[in-house]
Amino acid sequence: GAVVSQHPSWVICKSGTSVKIECRSLDFQATTMFWYRQFPKQSLMLMATSNEGSKATYEQGVEKDKFLINHASLTLSTLTVTSAHPEDSSFYICSAGQVNTEAFFGQGTRLTVV
Amino acid sequence: KNEVEQSPQNLTAQEGEFITINCSYSVGISALHWLQQHPGGGIVSLFMLSSGKKKHGRLIATINIQEKHSSLHITASHPRDSAVYICAVSMNYGGSQGNLIFGKGTKLSVKP
């Protein structure tokens, strides 16, 4: 099956710094990728839809200036958490897929901001 | 907006038991997904259904479109099946894959 690779799998950073998370589709082209966030004991929630070559679409309540998304190629989307705060500590996961296929997920990134 | 409800939230079973996890949703969908999330957080897609029934090894997934309901069954459960099982639905928009809307998950623990 298709493979989506996400990196890093975990990261610890200091408050105020920025963290970049990469999501790559390894064997298919993904015009659309999705970024989700999961807080402990809660369900995954969509943060934004990343569209290759255009601006990302953010869900209500997600700050686009804080969570920068770049989808510069058909195989790579990046999520940058800028000026990270402890409340940004969460599990971030990307997914990609094509119409009428199963969803393929990255391994996820556990972010801890100290 | 689609609401995805799963039951039960937690499930403990003895090894070998037959397990059923249920999922219901509120509006029409293009597909329903059953996902498995392990303690480390990684998510694996088990099934994608738009109608009928699918089987893979000891796992069986069914969907009733009219009733907006799906079930995931595990036969002869094993401790390695312990994980969180998540139901998610997707809706296509103009031919593109829409995002997934997730249920809260069912935490399954299979005791030896």
C-alpha cells in the first residue's frame, strides 16, 4: 500500500521556538494532505487541509499565522508551529490519499513544548 | 456537520472472545474507515467501506448505508489486538478526497 512518512516522530522544544514537521508521500502524488491534532484521550481533529501549489485551508479556531503550512510539491507538506507554547504540546499527524482510496497516515509527531 | 458516534468507549475481553465495535454517523458519506491506533500513536487503516462487508484475516467490517451504521468485528481476539479502534467517515467534494471526521475511538484491551 501507499506510504506516508512523517518526521520527526517526537520533538521537545523550548517555548518561543519554532518546530517544523514534514509529511511526505513516498510512492504517490498527493495534491491534498490533511493535518490533524490529537490531545490526550481525545479524538483526532482536523487542523487544516494542505493543497499543493495554493494556500492551506484552516479549520475554525486554528491560527494560520501560528501553524504555517507549506505544500510546495506533490509529495511534501510541512507544518511549522511558530512561537510554540506549552499548550501546543500535542500529537500531530498527517494523512494523504486519493479519491475513493483508504487514508494513509504518517507516523505522527509528538510535540512537547517546555 | 457529520457526527460520528462509537460504542463502547472501552472494552476489555478475554483472549479468544468475539468482539464487536459499533459506529453510527449522522449524514450521508462517501466512505467509512476503520482505523487502528497503537499506544505510540501511529494509525493504520484497516478498512475502507462504502457498502456491504469486508474481511481481512480475523477482522470483519460491515456497513448499513440506510441505517448509517457500521460494525467492526474481531474473531478469536488476541492480546496483540489491544489498541484503540477508530471509526472515521469521509465525504468527497467535487471529486477530491475530503478530510476524515473521527469518532472518539474504542480502547480495546484483550487479556491473555
